[in-house]
Amino acid sequence: MRFHMQNSLIGTSVIRRLNLKAIFPLLGLVFVVLFFGFGTKGLVFSKLSLQSMLNEAVYIFIGAIGYAFVLAQGNFDLSVGSVMGVACMTAAMATKINPYLALPVGIITGSIIGLINAFVIVKAGVMAFITTLAMSFMCTGLILIISNGAVVGAPLFMLKWYTVPLKLGVILTFGIAGFFAFERSYYGKISKAIGSSIEAVRQSGTNIVLFRILPFIILGTIAGLLGFISLIRTGTASSSTGSTLMLNVLNAALLGGIPFSGGTTSKFRSVIIGTLTITIMSTGMTILGTSTVNQQLIKGLVFLVTIALSFDRKNLKVIK
Amino acid sequence: MKNKIFGILGVFVIPFFLFIFFSLVTPGFGLHSLPIIISQSMIPTMIGFGMCVMFLCGLMDFSVGCRVIFAGVAGAALAQYWGLVGFIIGCIGGSLVSALLVAYLYRYLKIPSMVVSLGFVLIGEALSYSGAELFGFTSLIHIPPSVSVWFAFPYNILWVTGAGIVFYLLLYHTKIGFHIIAVGEDELLAKNMGVIPQNVKTIAYLLSGVFIAIAAFLQTSYAGFLSVTLGGGTMAMVFKPIMGVMIGLTLIRLWNNSPVLIILGEICLTIIFNGLIAAGLPDVFQSIVLGLFLLTILGISGNTEKFRESIRRSHVRKMDPAGY
């Protein structure tokens, strides 16, 4: 009897140590892989599907890396999609002068908008969600002004730049750089500490202004790069460019397990898990013939359930 | 008392001067623009009332636009069978059901209201779209003119005025209004005082649902049709109301009357848009002007202490440049 009780206690402590909340996103990914693997009779992992997933993953993975830095500090950015749209549009306009200007112009555009977001949030003290919502609408207007409401095309030869090695190279480069910046660097550690307790970091003598400004610039720069990638993928820039990015990227980061409140429990692996979950789910649903409406419904439900299961309520007295 | 009167006058002076300014500067703008300005301000004002209840309770809701569409679809569906009565019942029912859904998701999932609202935007848009298809509509939902006439100008002013009075009485003269403000200010303290925050928040969601239902009446009747979008498109409907609420809550130190301040905030925004369009600025500039206006107002209002301090320092520097 005593032996049985001891065993059961050991079992409970092992489960506690495993931290179910931390492994839930991984379990979610395993479920998605098995469900769509069997559901589509393996079609979801065919060469064609993997290519389609790679196309989607480039945007979601890189965007989610940028978003992870913002979320780790307990912040929020609603403008990432529209910043990508503006960057894509300015890059498309730049190709009229010289196609090789598209990349720097896109990146600089994104960085400048990110810097403006950061300045208003950090220096002027306006709430992040209001600032980025306002920026999102300003960017939408800006796209229409730059393009005059038309679709702007890029030279056709630029489409050849969008190759599998480029996509894999970008994913690997950003993955490695993002991992070291997020998990191993001083900046990453301070960012997470700001998410846990901004006052404690301030009291420790760290100048937090720069640390708070950087994530928005990083995300803006990444949105700029994604604008360029979108341009060489589709060959066009329009008012709808980037319209789905924000929800996809936020979904990926949160589904992967980055807590909405940020803090030290934010992990880089969440970005990878979230991206894989979202892309496999989207591709799997398309193969199964799920309508766009039902896909959105399922994504919404999965989003809520996963966050509810992985949300860290331990340090929160009140959930608002 | 004197300060209060000056405060109230100050609040009304802002839209008045904006109107006079644009009337003088732009030739196409004047008294004849007033009905358009008021009409255009009514929908964001109603959505703003719904959002303000949530704000005051400490909650953030991006799903209000989606809830307007959801209610509008339900109203338009019932209007096919029972005309005006069906439309009203459908809008109110749809709005309350969607508000309850969000409230219970927030209550039982125990995640931030902002996240719940983002998730609900996806769910609610999909449900609205499926609902519209079920009742034989396309992505554009039309209601008969015999129904929409009751919510068009000048009746829309009556609806908003009535809603504003209800909003004021609820917030400043009822127990639940005080509880909502108390929970928004300090939830833990309110809890210790015997208030049950979860119940208060659910009621706040339901009250916002009532205002969102009226917004659905006005939105559906404004152009005679309602556009059902997917992919988070309804979040765009949040922006203008949020600005009116923010401007209203910023001016609250002048006069503690949020419904009037929200109405005036929305009217100010509409005057600026219409004034700029009349001045020849293309309407695509609207969103840029909107964004800049909001950030400027919030930036200034949130830093008044800093500005005062820097002015005080510059005075000290002038008085004693050597010793400073």
C-alpha cells in the first residue's frame, strides 16, 4: 500500500516537473501532424505540399521571430501586416529606378515605421495597441497614396530571385540569429526580464529605453524584409499585401507558447512550434477541402483553446 | 463651480471652433454639411458607447465590429419574415448572444479580454458569413427601405440621444455603473469591498451588447446594406470609435460626462475629415490624418506633467541662469 502511494506521489511530481503548460504546444503540434497526416493519407507531407508550406512558413516564421521580441516584453503590435504592405509598395516603386534598390528601400521603410512606433510607445508613453492600431491605419492610407489605388508591378526577372535555396537560407539565417539573440544574448535576457517586471529591471540600473525601443525596430525591419519577399514572390504590390500577416504571426507566436504577458517563460522554440502548427494546419485543411470560412472558424477555436491551456496565470493577480 | 462651467464650455468650444474654422477656410463646407457630419458620427458614437463600457470596466474588445456585423446579419435575416420588428429583435438578439459568447469565453477561459476578442473576431466573422449564406444573402446584406428608414437621418439622432441618456444614467446613477467603474479602477479593491468582478464584467459585456445592437441598426440602415468580411476585416470598424472614446476620456478632466464627450469626440473627427475633403485633400488621407490626430492627442494628454515641468524649469533657468 505504502509502495503504491509512493509510486503515485513520484508520478505526480514527475508530471509537475514536466510542466504540462510548457509541453502543451508541442503536444498540439504532434496532434496536428498525426491528425492531418492520417486525415490526408500522408498527402500533407508530399513534395508539393511541403513546397506550399515553405512558402507560407517564410512569412510566418520570420514574422513570428520579430513578434517574439515584442511579446517577450509584454507588448503588442497590430501594425506588422500594414508595415509589410507599405514596405512592399515602396520596394515596388523603387524597382522603377533600379530593381536592386527594392531590398534596401523595403527594409529602410519598415525600420523607420518601427522606429516611429517605438518612439511613440516608449518616449511619448502612448499604449502599444493604440499606437500600432493607428499606425496600421496610417500605413493603409499611405499604401493607397503611394500606389494611387492601383496594383504596382515589379520587373518580371525579379520573380526568379524567389527560389527554394533563398527561402531556406532566409529561414535558417533568421532562425539561428533569432535563437542566439533571444536565448543567449544579454539583450534577449533583459527583454524577457522587462516582460516579467519592468520596474525590477529599471531598479537594477539598466537603461531600459533602448531595450524597449529595439523590438519594434526589429519587427519593423522584418516586416520590411517580408514586404520585399512578397514582392519577389508575387511580382506585385497592392493594398491587400500583408493583410493576413498580423493574425498569422500572432497566432504562431501564441500557439507556440509565448505567454501574452511576456516574461522569462518566453522561449524561442515557441516560434518554431507555432509556425509548424499553423502551416501544417492551413495546408492540411486546404487538402481536406475545408472552406475558407470553416478554416477561419477552426483557426479561431484552436487559437482560443491553445492560449487558454498554455496561458501563464501564476503571476497574475487580475486578468484583464 | 466656475471651473466646472469653464470645463463644460471648453468641451463644446472644440467642435464649435473646428466647424467655424473649416467653414471659413473651405468653400464647400458650411451649415449644409451639418446633417452629413451628424449622420456620419452616429455609428462610431454607438460603437464607442459599447467600447467605453468595456474600457471603464478595464476590458479591451476588438470584436465590437464583428459583433455589429453578427447582429446585423441576425436582424436582416429576421427582417425577411417580420419586417421592422424582426429586424429589431434580430439585431438585439444577435448582439446579446455574441456579447454573452465573448463574456463567457473571457470568464471561463481566463485569458486577457484582448486575446479573447481577437479569437472571437475569427469565430464571429465565420459565423456571420455562414449565417448570411444560410439565409440566402451574399457577402452584401440588404434590408428593405421600409425598415432602414427608421434608423436613417434624422431618426438616427434620436436613437443616439436616447442611447446616450441611458448610458449616462446607467453609468452615473446606478449601482451597476459604479461597480463597473470600481472594477475598472481597481479590481482587487472592488472585490474586497464585496463586488463580484466576474458578474460585473459579464454585465458590462451585455450592456455593451445593447449599444452594439443599436450600432447594428444604424450601420445596416446607413447605406441600406451590410458587408460581411473575413480575415479580421471587421477590426477596421474599431478604429474610429476607439479614437472618439480616447478623445472623450482624455477630456474627462474638463467635464465628467463620458457620453457627451464621446459624441463630441466623434463629431470633432467627422468635422476634420469632411473639412479636409472639402479643402481638396483626397479621402485616402483620412486614415493618415485620423492616426496622426489620435497619436497627437494621446501623446500630449499623457505628457502634460512633463510639459509643465519643462516649462517650469525653463522659467527657473530664465530667472537664475547662472545658478541653474
